[in-house]
Amino acid sequence: MKYLALASGLIAATAAVADTPVLTIYTYDSFISDWGPGPAVEKAFEAECACDLQFVGAGDGAALLGRLKLEGARTQADIVLGLDTTLTHDAIATGLFAPHSVSASYDLPVTWDDAYFVPYDWGYFAFVKNADQDGPSNFRELADSPLKIVIQDPRSSTPGLGLLMWVKAAYGDQAPAIWQGLADNIVTVTKGWSEAYGLFLEGEADMVLSYTTSPAYHLIAEQDDSKAAAAFDEGHYMQIEVAGKVAATDQPELADKFLAFMVSDAFQSIIPTTNWMYPAVIPADGLPKGFETLIHPAKSLIVPVDMADAVRAQALEEWLTALSQ
Amino acid sequence: MANRPVAIRRALPGALAAACVAAFVASALGAVLWFAGGGGWPDAADWAALRFTVMQAGLSAVFSVTLAIPVARALARRSFPLRGALIVLLGAPFILPVIVAVMGLLTVFGRSGIVSDFLALLGLPKLSIYGLHGVLLAHVFLNLPLATRILLQGWQDIPAERFRLAATLGMGPAQIQRFLEWPMLRATAPAALLAVFGMCLNSFAVVLMLGGGPKSTTLELAIYQAFRFDFDLGRAATLAAIQALLVGGVVWIALRFTRLDGQGAGMDRPRHIWGAGSRWLRLQDTLLIVLAALFLLVPLGAVVLRGVVGLADVPPSVWGAFGASVSVALVSTVLAVVVSLWVAIAALRWGWTEVLATLGLSVSPLVLGTGLFLMVNPWINPARLAFAVTALVNAVMLIPFALRVIAPALRAIEADYGRQADILGLTGWARMRLLILPRARRGLGFAAGLAAAMSMGDLGVIALFADPHQATLPLQMYRLMGAYRMEAAAGAALILLGGSLALFWIFDRWGRGDAKA
């Protein structure tokens, strides 16, 4: 009898699991790490959706899109979270995404009217330095200074690509000359953000390419105010991180529900101190204490989504030529 | 590769295993090509990347092995307290995740490292490590221990009787070099060269970081670009195939140049540290050992120090990851060592089996991972296979290294005792149990230790298979770094280092267990 009870219990449990709809979200690896937003987001959404939220991690934004292309319409993903505006045009061209119906009053420095993707956070690329170090106020000053910087390779890293777009957006045709000027400031180029940031913390360079929000981590999580971002007067390039619904999803309503949840306070208030970016919609409680110390770029730069592909190919070519000499 | 006749029946399992390894690699490449609808043709930049990749790997191999020869010889002919511990510790750099090892190296040679600080005291400019010389320095740092260990194995396999005879005949170091050491090096140095060459071929993060920028673009980075930037899988697969062919060719050439004379059988007498030699020779050896130890252990000390500080910040999930990594390492070690032993037997008859089994060395991790993903994904959720795929891929990538150690040992055994065993009718399992396993034990233990340690440190090709709930230790360490938690990551690196060294020590110790027999 005991076994029977156990067996019927198991059957009931399986049935309960089978009844719970599963929402599968593909995202980049750092989103779902123990220190990223993933665990808290999962908990908050499951509390209100009567569903099972499952994250699948895949490298970074570019790897994420690559994976989706490999899987095509057969993908398990209902939502892809973690692309940015250098990738969205390419992503829409795959035909794998469906338009969304979310509207929100975004606190973005630019207006957002993309039919396929919903933004969840954003940030400015910036060079991070020690607070007591005088920073240059633009790329030309940096090129003329003896300051040493570490950057990431645009072929393997999202911030690396961001810097390419930044210089291109700020200087257009003069970008190759800027890169030639910067060549002797660049200590080295790394595969990813972690290596570069590690080198900077080791004292291998005076500045590292990161985000304006990086000093907030040191201030809030480590009570360390020794890091600051250098404000550049030609403006800072923006990274806007977005999520979209996969057209072939078997959970369209749930996916819509998640995208709406994503711009609500419950999700947005998790972002600043886990992803260390600005929330797309500032929650009712405002930003965490410490964010007010960050620099506010006077100008926001971004390459329009539909031009991103062409610009990035040209910018890479120029970058490789300038730095391979 | 004129080999002793080995019955086909004995060679068959190894040949099959080698064919399986090659088929595994080829089908992954094929899956990518099939998905891409054909190959793409590399452009000028890709060819430049290929040339640079081969050049840096070749130079790294030559430098590492050239430096390893005197160090291994000094270690072989000197005995001193803690010699065993030193030898194990010297192996540490190549099992660390490269990023950790390089950070350690930078505390000595970096812009704000010890050497630069010292130069600044003298009023001299800072040392710049970034450039081809930096790449070579890092590769020597990472691979000198590997080469030294492979060569040291060769020295230890020279029977004590040979040295005794040499002493009786009044041979000096020069003659010992000519009659005993040179033939041994002809057998083991190509193996060491190959192993280092293979390690450096896919090393892309280190080359980029210390090479100073895009002029140090390796083939793996070109493959990254084809995959991430252009989503040109055809080109990525073609590049991977070119690299595989190239490595196949290099392996084949290296094996042709390997002399397989064997040292002749001995009675397994305990080794005397024969004729300590002149005072000058002793001084030279001591100096070499001290220099090598300083070069390898000072950066390592920096890694340990930083790790100890970070240990307090290490979150509990790191320990779970540690368990996962140890299990993966054990499974892939057993697989790699068993297959290598089979292939080593088969290679006595058919040299090409060794070439086939070495293909795992050459294939781009990104392309291999993508190919496997394409094959698996239509049938099973890849995340459910995370453990199996990691263990399998690690094994395939470790076989070349295990084989470099096991194959020469097996050739020596067969050359020295094969005829006798044939006459005695010792075949099948009995031959394995009575002759091969006991005599190859030292090599097997070392190969297993190497495989286990490398498998712990390997982040591998599994990004596409990652299980969100169970990361391996290196992956967890990278996640910590990616979340600004550099101190905790340093702690995790120390745990990884400790675990890898412990596994290495256990297997290697088992191998040396009968040294006194």
C-alpha cells in the first residue's frame, strides 16, 4: 500500500509539473550567474505567472544570436534576452522574432520605437580609471597623452565592438586617424571584458574600457570609491540591451506577459545592482544610492539600428588596419 | 616507422579507437560544413592568421623544449630534499586556466610587476611584456613544465644499468650525453615538441593579450570572427579543417623523425645518482634548477597569495562546481588513458593510428563545439548532455597528450621485452597484465595525472552545452570575474590549482609506486 501511495503521489506530482507551462529564455551567461539578475528575476516572475521560468545561458550577446541561428525555427527558446542594438537588425533579418505589444515610458536617452525588441537596461561605454588620476576629456586628448589603456577585441567581445562604434559614431571618416593616434596608448587588446578589467586592477594600464556604471559596483558592493569613469566631451556610446519574443514560441501569451513584466518595477529594480546597468524604466524607488555619483555624459551616441551592420564591418576593417601596423 | 610485427588482432582495438576519434572530429567539422551548405574560402587576413599561429606555436615549442632539456637533465641527475615536491609544483603553470597563469606572470614581468619596479629603482624604463616576446615568454612559462616532465620521464626510463656501465667504462658527461641521453632525446623530444606545439596552437586568449593587439591574430580568433561577426560557418569550418590537416602533417613528420631504438632492458635496479660530476657541473645543475624554480614558482606564488586572500569571498557554489569538475576530470582521464594505451599498441603495427588519434589536438574548440551542438540538438536538449559532452570532448583533446607519454614507453617495452614475451607465448590480457601494465605504470600514472589536471583546468568547447544549474569550476571562476568579483575568482583559481595538483600528484604517485621494485 505504501508503494501505491508513493506511486500515486508521483503521478500526481508529474501531472502537476506537466500542467505548469515552461517559459524558456535564452540569455547571456553572466545574466544567469549567481551574481547576475537571473535568480532574482526567476523568483519574482514565478511568483506571479504560475509557470516555470527556465534560463539557458549562451556566452554573450553575439554568441546568443549565433546559437539562435544554429537552431533556427526549431529553437526551444520562447524569449531571447540580451541582444543589443548592434545585433538587433541582424536578428530581425533572421525572421525568427515576432513583434511585441509592450509599451512603457522608458527612461532612455533616446526614443525607443522598435517593433520587435523591448529594452530592459542600458549603459554608456566609458574608460574607467582610478579616481585620483586625471582623465582625458576626449579621444584626441587621450591619444596625445602618455596614458595607457586596455581594450577588448571587437571580434570576441561586446564592449570591444562598442568602442569601435563609439569612435565611428563620434568621428566618422576620421576614425582611422583617431585609431592611429591611440595605437601607442593601447597596452594590449584582450579577448573579453574580464581579462581587460583584471589587467586594469593589476595596474597594467591607467584606464580600461568598461561602463560609466562600473564605479558603482566598487562603491556599492565594496564600499570603495577609488574608481571613476572619464567623461568624454564628444559623447559616450550607448549600449541598449533588449529582449524579444521568438516567433515560433509555444507560449506566446506567457512570453508577452514576461516582456510586460520586464519593464515593471519588480524586474527593473533588480537590474542596477546585479547587472550594474541603468534600468530601462527607473523604478518608483529610484536608483540605488551611489548611482548619483556617476558621470552623466552630455551627449549620447548611438548608430541607428539599420546602419549598425554596415558601420561595424567598415569600423572593424579600419581598426584592424590601424592597429596591425 | 618500421615497427615490430604485432598481430592484427592486438592492433585492431586501438586502430578502431583511433578511427573513432578521427570520425568524431571529422563529423563535427562535417556537421558545420553541412549546415553552412559548403565551405568558404579563407581571405588574406585568414592566411596571415594561419602563418602567425604556426609561427608562434613553432617558436614556443622550440624554446620550451630547448630550455627544458638542461632543466630535465639537471633534475634527473641531482637529488635533493623536496625534489619530488618541486617536480610536482613545477607542473602547476600548465594546469592553471591561462588567464590566471598570465595574471601571475604579470606580477613579475608586467608594467607594474617586480622586474619593472626593480628597473625603476635603477632609473630604467619599465619592462614591456606585450609583443611576440611576451607571447613566447608566456608560452614558455606555461609549457616548460610540460616539456620538462615529458623529458624527465625519458631520463628516468633509461635503465640504471646503462649508467652503471657508463660509470664502469669511465664515461664523462659528454660521452653519457652521446651514448645514453642523445638516443633517449631522439625518442622523447619530438613528443615534447608536439605536445607544446599543440598547446600553443589553440591558445588564443594569451596570444591576443600578450601579443599586444590584432597583429597577433591567431587562426582561432579568425574563426571567432567568421562565427560571431560574419556568421560565415563555411569559412570557420574550412579554417578548422586547414588547421587539422596541418597538425596531422606535423604529427606525421614528428613521428618519422622519432627514433625508436629503445634503451635495452634493465633489471629495474634503483637509480643511483651516478657520478655527481665535477664541482662545475654540480654548480651548473643547481643554478639551472634554481632559475627554473624561480621563473615558474614566483608567478605561481603570486597566484597563491591572491587566492588565499580571496578564499574568504568564495561562494558555496564554487565548491559544487569543484565537485562537478573533479567528476568530469576523472571520467575523461579514464577514457583518455585507456584509448591512448590501445592506440599505442596499435601504433606498433600501424603508425597512422597515432596520427588519427592526435587530431583532437588540432581542431578549433569553437568549431568542434558548434558541430557537436548541430548533431545533438535535433534529438536531445544539449544542456542535458553537458556532463557527458564535456567529459568526451576533454578526453578527445587529452588523448594526444596522454599518447605522447604512453606511446614511447610502450615502444620501449615492446622493443626490450617483446621478443621474449612472444617466445613465451604471452598474449592477450596476460601480456597486458604481466608485461605492459607493470612496466608502463610510470608512464600511465604520469599520463593520467596530466590528463586529470588538464581536464580540471579546461574550459573547453561546452559553451553551447552549458548547464545553467551546474557549472564547472573554470566556468564558475570566469563568471565571478565577469561579475567584478576578482578576489573571489582568485580564490576559486586557488581551489582549482589545488585540486588539479592533488589529482596530478595522486595519479603520478601511483605510477611511481613501483619505482623501487
